[in-house]
Amino acid sequence: MKQVGMMSIAVLCLLLGLNAPAYSRQDQPSGGREQEQKKENKDRSERPASRPQPDRSEQQRQEQNRQQQDRAQQQERARQEMEQSRQQEQRQQQQMEQDRTRRAQQEQQQRQAEQNRQQQERARQQEMEQNRQQQQRLSQQRQQELNRDQQRAQQQQIEANRAQQEQQRLSQQRQFQVNQQQRVSQERQRQLILQQQERVAQYRQHLDEQERRLQWQTAQLEQQRRIAQYRFQREYLEHLRQERVRAQAQRDYYSDPYFYTAPCYRYYRAGNYYEINQYGADLLRRAVNYGYAEGFRAGAADRQDNWGFDYRDSYAYQDANYGYDGFYEDQDAYNYYFREGFRRGYEDGYYDRYQYGVYSNGEYNVLGAVLSEVLNLVALR
């Protein structure tokens, strides 16, 4: 548009420049015309009379007409150029307006496309959220069904254990009645009491050594920042101190039925067969159950500490005296069956399951079938 305006100004300046000479000649003073008239008269007097002279005024009119025609043509050309410039300017404006319209349409289309994309994205996210919620509901339903199945299985197992325990109790009562009729001799009773006294003395010495060792290992756990295992072993240390107090208590060996009751079971361990009475069998059963309970707690502690699976690294497994007070059976026998229960309990606790035992009434107990398999007691009569 600026170029068109400059062209129009140039054309106008050209027209004004062409008109200036004509105007200057018309505006000459009358004195000059008189001088020209005298000169023309002189020239006519000097020319021959037979030669006619052209009319000066006629020539001027012709010149003026020609100049007017030229000006008219120039004005027409200028008008045409201005018209062309105006039309070109109009075309440019129309083109610019079309460009603006096209850009506005494109922007509108882009905004619409963006809105469509956002709507599709929201719809996709809503669909994904609905699918996730549906999957979560299905997962919760499956978990609830699994929990119900597990609770039913545990309840059934508890009932089976109760039935088995009742059978064992009845069997123990019958066996006790038999044992009352079959008491050991006084000489055998004295031998058992002497063995027990030696066993208690050795166990008291063992407790002192184990307590010092446990204190050192507990400090190591604290340095390793195994918080859960550290708490577990602190509780185990406290229990060892309680065992020491109980082991120092006095007992009336001659009134204790263990020392005059005849053996009623036989079991196999480490390549040898051993015979025990009902009280010794109960002690070995407690060893397996105590081992399972402590193993479950130790395995759960390692799982909470994100520690590797290793039941042998636990001090409770190495000590294997939880629940033992030095009475009735040898320490080696108790340690062996405690570790059998501990290993199974550690696996259940570490993997957060109940494959070898159950949790009921605040206590961990080995399943009856597992207990029978571990002890493998055979009745003598």
C-alpha cells in the first residue's frame, strides 16, 4: 500500500511539472508582447510583399490545443494509473482479508482438533481408570475369596488339631494309667535323678556362655540396622534370663513322676533309637512347637528388614534352647527338635504363609501331621 501511494504522488508531480511552462508563457507581461509585436512588424516590412506570413496567434492556439491535449492524455493516463493502483490496493486488501480469514479458520480448526484430542484423552483416561477400578475390585474379590478359603482351611486344621490333641490326651491318660502300674525300679529312679542333676549343672553353665554370646550378636544386629531382628533377639535374651532363674529353682525329684514313670515311646535320631516316657515326649513336642514359633518370628523379622533368607544365621536357631530348663531330656535332643520346628517356622514367617503351622489364640503351633512326621514316635505297648 505504501508503494501505491508513492506512485500516485510521483504521477501528480509529473503533471504539475508539464503544466508549468504553458502557464509561464501565458503570464508574460504586456510589455514583452508589444516588443514581440514590433519585432514581427519589422520582420514583415523587411520581407517581400508577395510572401504571406502565418498568423502568430493561430499558432499559439494550436500549440495551446496540443498542450491541452497532452495534458488531457497525461491526466487520463494518471487517472488510469491511479485507478489501477486503487484496484491493485483493493485486490491486496482482499487478499489480506482472505489470508486473515484462512488463518482464523486454520486456528479454529486447530483449536477444535486440540479440543477433540483432549476429549479423547479424557475419555481414554476415564476408560483406563474404570478398567483399573474394575481390576482392583476383581482382585479384592479374589483376595477375599482366598482369605475366606484360607480361614476355612485354618479353621478345619484347628478343628483337626483339636481332635488330634483330644485323642492324644485320651491316649496319654490311658498310658499314664498303664505307667502307674509299671513304675521303674528305685535303682533306675536314682540313676535318672543323678543324670538330671548333672544335666541341670551343665545347662546353667551353658546359659552363662549363651547370654554373653547373645549380647555380642545383638550389638552386631544394631550396627547392621536390622531393627526387627534386633527386637526379636532382645526378647530372646530376656527369655534366656528367665530360663536361668527357673533352672536355679529347687525340685523334689522323688515326687516328680518323670523319674519313676516307665518309657512308653521309642524314636530314632542321629542313627540311634531312644526310649522316653510320656513326660519326655511332651517335652519334645514343646520343643518342635517352640522352635516353629520362634522361627516364624525370626523369619518375619528378616523379611521386614529386607534381609536375605538364612535361618542358620539366627541366634535362636544356633542356641535352640528356648523353652528348655535342663529337665527331663538331654539338651541335644531338645536342640535337634527345636531346630526342626524353627526351620519350618522360619520359612512360613519369611514368606508370610502357614504351610507348616497355624496361628490361633495368639500362639503359633505346628500342624499335627507335621508334628507326627518330625517326632515319629512309636508306642512301645
